[in-house]
Amino acid sequence: MNAWDAALYTRLQTTSGITSLLAGTTSIYHLQAPEGATLPYIVYSLQSSVEPNDTAHRVKNIIGFIRAYSGVSAVQAGSIDAAIDTALHLAPLTVSGWTDLWMAREQELETVENQPSGKQVFMCGGFYRAMLEKTP
């Protein structure tokens, strides 16, 4: 779903309330941050895309996982996640070739990872469901 990925990346990268909390404006990654990426950063990925085929139009029911990582604290990761939520929950998203019917946060997740060095990396994020209809 490249068009959705591109629209999501653009929204995240152009929202100053998000980028001001990151290590830099390029600290937003698809699928996985590169090795050695400077924390804090965001990673987003498509978790599911289903076409219910219950209308005469193409409709996609998408679930994306958007999460913030911090090497400082769960509070910092949570602050970035809150900014992501403000930018995405029930906010229109322009997806090329599609009409955005709605997008909403459905589930929240948090975890801490203990790296081999002993450093902790905190993650806060959520699953967002989007419904898109193909533009005729």
C-alpha cells in the first residue's frame, strides 16, 4: 500500500509537533530504523490490508502500527506517541488515488527492550485503522 505509506510519512514528517520531539526530521522510518539510528525516532508499518468486497467500489480496511522509540524514558516515547495520536486520530489523510473515509486509533502498546549493551529502549505506539475508498 505504497500510497498509504507515502501519505502517512508525509503527515508525520510535516507535523512540527512531532518532528520537534525527534532526533531530526529524517527520524521517521518505514518498517525498521537503520542500525545506529539516533533515538528518539518513529517507525511505521502496515500490519494488515483487507478488501471487504461488500460494495461496488474498492475499499481498503487498513491497520497500521505507528510507534515511537526513546533511549531516555517511557515518558519521552509516550510524549512522541501522544503527538502522533494528535496528528492522526480522526484527522483526514490525503492518499493519492483514494478517498480517506476515516482513520482512528484502536489499540495502544508499550514495551521496553533491553539491548545486549544493557541500554534500555522504550516503545510507545498504537494501531490505527484506516478506511479508504478507490477514487472512481
